[in-house]
Amino acid sequence: MSYLEVETVTKRFDDLVAVDDVSFSAEEGEFLSLLGPSGCGKTTMLRMIAGLETPTTGEIRIRGEDVTDQPPYERDIGMMFQHYALFPHKTVGENVGFPLKMRGVGAEERREQVAEALEMVRLPDAIDRSPTELSGGQQQRVALARALVFEPDVLLLDEPLSALDRVLRQQMRVELERIQKEIGVTTVYVTHDQMEAFSLSDTVVVLEDGHLSQQGSPIDIYENPTSEFVGDFIGQSTKLTGTVTATEDRPVLETPGVHELRLPSSVDVNRGESEAVFLRAEKLDIRDQPSGHENAFPATIRVINYLGEKTVFYCDLEDGTEVIVSKQGFTNVDEYERGDEVYVVARPEDLVIARSVDDRAPQQVEGVR
Amino acid sequence: MRDDLRWTAVKATSALVYLFLLAPLFVVVAISFNPTQFATFPPAGFSLEWYYDFFTHDRMLRSLFNSFVVATGSAIVAGVVGMISAFGFVRYDFRWKNALSSLLFLPMIISPVVIGVALTTFLTEIGMERNYLYLIAGHSTLVLPYVFVTVRAQLYRFDQELEEAARTLGANELETFVEVTLPLIMPGLGAGMLLAFVISFGEFTATQFWIQPQTTTAPIEIYTMVRTSLTPMINAMATMLIVVTVVVPLVLDAVLGKNLILKSA
């Protein structure tokens, strides 16, 4: 039995299936992210855990107790909303003290716990201020303090960083991680931002169009996507589709843009089948000449984005397919300019091929005939 | 330059129009302190004689008290019903919603004479006596749209995520309403109820169909008095009416510190 269990949950709104047969679970203290593009059902899923929506079918359990039909106020859930949802007519202290007041905690004890919670989010002096006077980052801290002050079973975060600017977002991410680890609360985090999900989470659940696409550790999701959707959605990559052929004992993908793309020899693909391969931008290279054992294919540089820590090249293959190459600490940007004819280089072992878990099972491996 | 001139002309015209509309009110207030029997302007002196008359005149006091009772009752009834209807129209979808919401504004649009006659027929038909409740029922109908429209405007701007937040934090439906919803719609509700009070307090046209001697309201009393005996006490009474309908809400507003009227305007 896991701490938080979501079992075959489906949510229908009239004709729309927002969440489709999703199951996952989190252990006590685990940080789990629901990751996916907007409209994938991640927020609906979160709202069902909070009790703000009721699943059409399926079950949600917290500590083994079925809470599927419990109203939110009977669950011990701390939820932080995207726009914080602080009560504008109450002071910061009253906001943070609100869940305690609703639980019948006396005024004096409340004051103590509120002070403690504000200490934790490093805003001890804001207690008598109005939330409307606070900056976005401060409001967020107050919202977090309010969601945690009553020591909830589960902390739910709905895109909490999306309303902040970039620098603040990074600070808050670190802060969030510190606090979550400090109190060890089981956390479900909704985001469309892969970097946020990866840097914070023990487990990432990728949702696509209402159904669960893949669940695993960040590294698992990045290196071994189990579906084309995950391969495409995670990271910056170019997708090439083609037909598998073979030269000697090595599998090769025939694609319009590259002609012959050598695949890693370990991969199980069947000759004549259509496959999609993802070229991760940061694993590609740009050269003036093709080199021996690697895939090298001619391309024309269309755009160069120098971003300081990295440089991103947007190149066009022969058939017009766009391929993105991202180079860390690239100092000789000046040597390239728009319209240059170059070779994009990809080592076969760096290619990512989406494989569903079933296909990876040993009995299914047939190799190339 | 010409534009400046035009603006000055516009401003001057507006000022004159307002002066024309408001000046009689000031005159009434001024001559209510006039010691002479016949109205003169400017006043010939200063006297509280008519106010003394007024406060010792049983029928006058009675009518003012009646107006207070009816206006307060109507503001409360319209406040509750108007708020609940506003919630229904903003938060729920149902058939004929737009048509029905237009219907709710009818008491504002239809001539009060028609409403006065119609309601009289109806209430008489169901055998209701002409008491306070009769008047409150009538006035509530007249002022309902004002509460409905101000609360509805407030609710359209209301961030429902705040209610959801309260519920996740442990507040049940009632606690959420008392702790979060009500305080936040108070500016709209308060402004609507103040308007309802003031309009009910000054209502004349429909009210004359609904009163009996014991429930006569202040505006009707003034009218009756003007018709029978022209005493300057009426000016004192009219001044009291102005004070109640203009000054009381403003003071209440300032004291409560919510700026209900200014905010909702």
C-alpha cells in the first residue's frame, strides 16, 4: 500500500474526457510531478486529489483510506493555487491561520503556529500586512505557509512557479525543494515545465491527452521514453521518421532527410517497419567535414541563437526537415553564419527510440532479420 | 484655444443644469430655518421653530418612523432575495437565463403606478391586510433590481478560486460563505442595500396605493399636508427626508470605512 494511490481514475465533463483511466501512486515523502502540455488533464487530476472535482470512475486513496467522495474540507490536503488565491480581505497572519481556525485551534496556539510557518518561508515580519501589498514571490511564500501550517497529509502544487519571473522562479524552486525535504510532506506537483519537474521530482508522471503516457524517474523518462509523445515532449529534439533497413548487422533507418541513419546496434527494430527516432539537440554536433563512424548529414544553418551558456543552431536538412543542435559553452560562434553548409553529426548510441515497455521485454526482441 | 473654449462651455452648461436641478433642494433646506410663516428667500432669520413643530407633531413622527421600518425591512428582504438571485444567475446555467434576468429588471422600468395598482389587486386578492408587511412586500419588489444588479456585478469579478482555496483549507460550505464570499461581496451587497433603503424611503407613487392611515410613510404625509394646509413645517420634514436619503448613507459609508457607494459606482 502506497501513501497516495490513484487507481484507474477517469473524469468526464459532458463529452470531454479530461482524465482517462489514470493510475499512479506515491510513497510517503515522495515528490511526484504531473507533467504534460496544457489540456493534458494534469490540473483536473490534481483537483480530484484535492476533492474539488469528483472522479467519474476510479478511486483515490490517502494512507489506505478511500477519499474519492470526500469533500475537500474533510481531507487533510494543502493546496497551493497557481495564482495563490490568498484572501485579500484578511491579513497575512489571518490567511495562514485560516486552516487552523477551521480546525478549531485556539487563537493563542494559532498565533504561534502561524509565526512558525512564516518563519519557515522566511517572511516572519509580514504577519500583519495585507497580502495585496506583497510582491508575487512573497505572496507565493504566504500561500505555501498557509498550505503547510496544518501539517497536511499531501501537498498539492498547481504550477506554482509559472506566475514568477525567471530569476525568482529559480530561487523559489530551490526554496520549495528545501522546505519539502525539511518537512518531508508527500507532494504532487503539476507543471508543463520539464526542467521544474526534473529538478524537483523523485517521480515524473507524463500525461498526454488525459491518459498516462509514462511514469518513472526523470532519468528514465529522458533516456528511455516509452512513447513517441514522451520522446517528443521531453527535451529539445528532432524527430525523424523512416523505414528500417540493414547494412551488414547494423540497423539503419531510411529517412528522406538523412538517407541512411545508423541506429545503435543494441536496438530491437524490425526490417521494413516504420520507426521514429529522436535526435536530442544537446547530443548532436556541428562539423565542417563528415567523420567516419558517426552519422553525419549535410545541413544548412538557418538561425544561430547565441544564449551565453549555450548556442542553438536551427539547421535545415536536405528535405527541409528542421534539426536543432544545442552546444554548451560554444565559444567559436563567430566561425558560423546563416546559410553555411555544414554537417550535423549524431553518434548512433545517442539516438533515442521510443519503446513501449512491452516491446522491451526480452521475448519480444527479434533483432534484425 | 477653440477646444479649450468649447470645454469651458460644456463645463459651464453642465454646472448650470446641475445648479438648476439641485438649487431647489438647497432652498428647501434654507427656508426650513426661516422664522416667517410664508416662505421667503433668502431667509429672513434663523429659527428652529418648524423643527420643534415637526418633532412634536405625532402624525409626522409616526410617518417618519413608518418610513424607517419599511425601508429597513425592504432593504433586508431585497438584500437576501437579490443576493441569492444574483448567485443563481452568475454561477449557474439554466434555460431562458437571459430572458429571465431582463424580467428581473422590470420593476425598475415599469411605471410605479402600474406596479402599485397591480400589486394592490394581487395582495387584496390573496387577502393580505394593509400593514407593514404589505408595504415591505411592495417596496421589496420595487428595489430588488438594485441589489440584484450590484451583487451580480460584484460576483462577475469574484475569483471563485478563493472559495476553492477555503474549502481545501478545511472550511465547509457555510464557513466558506461567511469567511470568504460574504466579506468579499459586501461592497456590492452593501451598496445595493443602501440604494434599496434610500429608494424605499423616498418612494411615493406606488406607495400611495399600499398605505392605510397607520402605515402612512413620510413622503405621502408631506404630500397630504401640502394639499391640506401649507405649513412651513413641511420644509423641515423635507429637510429631514433629504438628510436621511443623502447624508445617512454617506455617513454610514464613511463610518464603516468600506466606501461602498464610491467603490460600486
